[in-house]
Amino acid sequence: MIEKTIDIQVLNDFEKGLDPRHPERSNIPARIIGYGEMSTIFEINLRSLDNYAFKRMPIFRSTEEIDYYEILYREYNRLINDDIDVRIPESTSVRVIPNEGNMVLYIVQRKLPAQSICDRVIKVLDDNSIGKLVVLILREMKKVFEFNASGGNITIGFDGQISNWAIKDYDGSGPPHIDEDTQFYYIDTSTPLMSEKGVEKLNPDLFLRSAPSFMVWLIKWFFLEGVMTRYYDFHLVTVDLIANFYKEQRDDLIPSLIERANRFFEEEASELDTAPITQKEVHSYYREDALIWRLYLSLRKLDRFLHTNILRKPYVYILPGKIKR
Ligand SMILES: Nc1ncnc2c1ncn2[C@@H]1O[C@H](COP(=O)(O)OP(=O)(O)OP(=O)(O)O)[C@@H](O)[C@H]1O
Ligand SMILES: [Mg+2]
């Protein structure tokens, strides 16, 4: 059991000595292994924590908020793994309560080989295998959207982008072989979007905490509704997955991936009645998405500058450097 092997005291010490601007210079040094849009994932350089990946979420303002989030997080993971049958790496969450400022939740996951994460995998596969990989990922996602369509009270929001998948049991030696038996892990479970009878259970404000305060109202007005609801829509989640290939500098593959996805919708998932994807839609989605995130990141950097240089208050979030899109 992963819970029993995590030394909570070490995480407390880690948080105390963390340098969010330069994590590698922290008292207990850490190495960043992944940036998402909203969070940072790192490994901690201690032998006892060698097998884990840590996602730090310094966003909670009260115990009630953490309690509620943790319940949702666990329920979301349980549903996906046990009921929907999409595998998730072993994981747990650990709280760290600093003397001042937000409470921090660390999501701890078994660390997977970097070469097994699918944005890396597509760099070493031939084009045909990439096509097969995308279809296999669609097959995993179909289970989620079938669950959503099955008429229960709960529906699941799901973010199927390529960097959220890993090839299971692949140790990274040689290009992986992709066939019908290839199995996957879904790793990005820290945004537990769940809706009960049409009402979202996850408090979206939590994910705006890391946004500059001067932007929160703007995000709420313009984006939030769309951003939250698109994860419930198989068509849009697939558009997002395919648009990733722009970011990965493989836009040459997009037409054939669209073709495969549309064939999948028609032949393998016909009961879900998913509208076919067009080239134009993927392109304009990508441009808009890239623009939003670039803007968002630069405003966060401005916010960090204001905090540290003008307000002279600590800035607790870790921001990525330049992201190539
Ligand atoms: N358990 C893990 N083992 C190895 N690498 C991981 C693990 N978890 C995350 N990563 C790396 O970090 C990247 C980002 O992780 P993840 O998708 O969970 O967060 P995220 O995209 O920041 O989430 P969000 O955008 O919802 O905040 C992954 O694509 C992967 O490269
Ligand atoms: Mg992710």
C-alpha cells in the first residue's frame, strides 16, 4: 500500500524548505518531471521517495475545502479504476499544513518511466503505430463516455490529452510495441470533474486560486463554463487529443488521425452518436487553446513579479518556463 510507505514528516520538511522559484535549490532538492496547465509534478531526491511522483497543490484555504476535495478525488479515482475499468497508477494524497498561507495537498502517484508517457512515446513510434495508439486511447475513453451515457446520476469529466496517458508495464527500452494487447495508465486524475444530476461537484474556484487575482473575474466570465463542460463531451475531448499533435510538432499526422477517429466513432462507438471531427475545427481549437494558455501563463508571471517585487509578498506557485506550442 502506497499510504504506508510515504513519510509524511519528510513531506513537511520538503514543503518548509521549498524554493518555488527554483525547486532544484530547495533544502530537499526536487526535480520537475512534468508541467501541466495548472500544476507542477516533481520527484524528490531522497531514496525513500524514489518511486513516487508528487503533484503539489497549494490552493486550499480551509480544512473543509481539503476534506471535500479529497473525497471527490478518491471517488473519481475509484470510479475510473474500478467501475469504468481504465487503469490508474497507485496513488494517495498527503496534506501539509504550513504555519501561514494556503494549505497544501500533495498527490502522490507511483512514478512511471518517463519514456512510457505517451507524449514521449509518439516521438519514437512510426506513423502507423501512432495511429494505432490514438485508436487504443479512444477505446479507453469510450469506456468513460459509455459510463456517462449509461443513465446513472454521476457523469465524469475526462481530459484525454496525449500526455495524460502512459503505456503500462513498459520499461522504456526500445520503441514500445503497439498492438491490441497494449495497456494504459491514465495519470491526470487531480481535476476530479464529476457532475451529479447535471450539477458540477468540483468547486471551480479551487482551480482559479493559482490565477492572478486580477484575472479571476475575467476567466469566470469568458472561459470557465466552456473549459469545465468540454471534458464531458467525447467529441471535444477527442478534438483536444488530436490538436495535441500541433503542440508536439506533428501536425502532418492530423488528417489521418481525424480519419481514424471518425471511423472509430462510426464503427466502434456508434451508440454514442458522436459527431465527426473536421480539420478546420481542430485547427481553430488549437489556435484558441494555445492563445489562452500563453496569455494565462504570461499574466501569472506578471502576478509573480507584482508579488515579489512590488507587494513584497511570497509567491507560492511554481510556474513553468517557456512552453513550446
Ligand atoms: N506518476 C507519474 N509518473 C511519471 N510522470 C508523471 C506522473 N504523473 C505525472 N507525470 C508527468 O507530469 C506530466 C503532467 O502530469 P498531469 O497530467 O498529472 O498533470 P497536469 O497536466 O498538470 O494536470 P492539470 O493540467 O490537470 O493540472 C505528465 O504528462 C507526465 O509527464
Ligand atoms: Mg495532464
